[in-house]
Amino acid sequence: MHHARSQEAARSGQGDQQGGEQAEKDCRAGRMPRKPLWGAPPPGALGEYSRLQGLGQSMIRFGVLGTARVVPYGLLAPAKETPGVEVSGIASRTLQKADEFAARHGIQRSFGSYEALLESADIDAVYIALPPALHYEWARRAIEAGKHVLCEKPLAENAQLAQGLMLFARQHGRVLVEGMHIRHLDRLRRQRELVASGEFGRLLRIESCLRTPYMRMAKDDFRLRFELGGGAALDLGCYAVSCLRYIAGEEPEILSVRHKCSSPQIDRWMRATLRFPSGVEGVVEFGFRGFYVPRGGVAVTCESGWIKGDDKGLVHAKNGNVIREPIPANPTYQLQLDAFAKSIKGEESQSLPPDDAVLTARVLDTMYEKAGLALRGTPRT
């Protein structure tokens, strides 16, 4: 195993370049470009892998920041099933922890600091598996170091930070993707297809829910700490909101919010009523602790029927006739990684553009504001 010594990575200290000023103004004004929620790589990504980096090898070499529980199933296992991808390095805050993780999972190199991994010329892309409060800083520093970034959800603690990362990645010609693996579910895509087909009539109502009655967490778990981006909204709510927006195909207005906290400023459960520009009503609900029945998925009501998921696929009814449509579970993390790799290579892919993460973050920000809670990444009040 090769060790890399820790050195402080150079910071540019410079703000976003002038070329992104108009794009930033448009984003702040709510004029986010309407890209398909599935489809092409982010602007500037096509051809950047070969044209900007000039890398001759066909293998994309990943480095991982953090040794979180998600790493083995979120990246390591999918990488074994994805041609042209290998995990070459792991970084932790201590070399001992990185060594142990590397030995346990067969990773070639271990780094005793995140900076040291980013300095390595043998790393092409970075997977960020850190608490949400660290996503913005380390994604930006990875991009500065010339790496492409796959960042676990949420992309950043709030919409303003997510937007800043989106612009920074575009200006530097690097692929930036939020790890929203759930959007690669065949069941979800089929549900949107049925809604869009119009065969169930006009869409009337969407409910998106992801709640667990008790998620095991240590007392110092980052999800329970405001300063690390804690709360159910950034942990589970980003999934529920992303699915809601995807099925609707438009952006919601938040009408009201109910919430419960496990400690000051740490939301354990939230429920919002929404309305879309087309008049469709919506509800989004999520929570990781509470006295409720576990529930997950999206349910839609249309003029002539309804569509919802079950443990085997979809169930839909039209004019009183109920149909069960089996849809096997598909490897969403592997599909996410494959799409990310294709985007790096300049190929068409189903990677989510980072502005999709910004739009989801805006919904969560508004929910926090209407609940009277502080946005993550801002001073606690």
C-alpha cells in the first residue's frame, strides 16, 4: 500500500470568474435554465475529459473523501460493475483510519488528509462522502484541483451554496453531480412516463413521502448536529422533494409547513403542502424519528385514476380497473456511477445536472424558512 503525505492544498482565494456573472444573476432571479431532468451532461462537460485534462488512459481513477458507511455500497460495489472505473485512493482525517479502510476494501492508496488526495495527479474524480456542512468546501477544492466531483446528497447545505458550486464547476469545465441515486429508479421513471402520457387524465395531486419511525443514530451523529448540516430535510427530504419535482415536471410553491424537532433547530419530521403553476396540488413529507408508520414513494392522483408504488413495482387504476405492474428493483448506485463516468468522457448520459440539485435545495430552504428554522450553513438563531 502506498502512503501519501499530507500537504496543505493551495487555495485560489478567488471568487467566481466573470464569465459566470450573468448566469449567476439569472439563477438568483429564478430564471434557472430549464434543462431536462434526465439527459445531457452539464454545459461544458462534453469532451472535457479528453480535451481539458488530456488524459490518455481509458480508466477513470476515483479518490474518496471520507470513510462513511455509504462508501462501500454507494461507490465501491458499483465501481466493480462499471467498466472504465476504479477506486484508487481513500482519504481520511488520519492516515491510520485511511489505511484500515483501504486494507479492508482493497484500495491501493491511502491518504492522511483530504488535501493530500486532491494533490495527487493519479486521481481524476472525487467521491465526497462527508457530512453536508463539508460538501461545499471540499467539492470546490476538488474542482480547483482539476477533479470531477460526485458528491453525496445534498450537494450543499442550502441553495445559495449549491448554486455557487454549480457555477464554479461550469467555469472550470468539470463535471459535478449530486448523488441522488433514487432518480435512477425504473419504477420512478415509469411512473413519470404514465403521468406524462395523459392516459390517466389531467394530473391533480402528487404526494411524495420518505419517513422512517426510528433511524439509529449515535448521539453525536452529524444528522443530529446543526453545525454539520443535520436534520431530516437534508438527509431524507432531498430525496422526497427531488422525486416530487421529477414527477410533476415543474417547480412548486410552498403553501404551509408543519414540523417537529428532536432538539433546537434539528428537524426530525416535516410535512409541506404545495401548489404547482399548473394548479396541481402537492404534499411532501419526510422524517427520521417519530410515531408514524414507515412509508416511502410517490403517489399521484389524476382525473381518471391513480398511480402508486408497492414492494413489487407500480399499482395503477384507471376508470376503476386496478393493474399491478411488476418492476424489478434496479441497481441505482451503479447506474448513477455509470452516468457520471459517461459525462466525464463526454458521452450522453442520464446524470442529473447540478442545477437540479439547486432547485431541490430551494424547496427545502423555503420549507425551513416557513417552519421558522435556520437554513443549514447559516448562523443558528
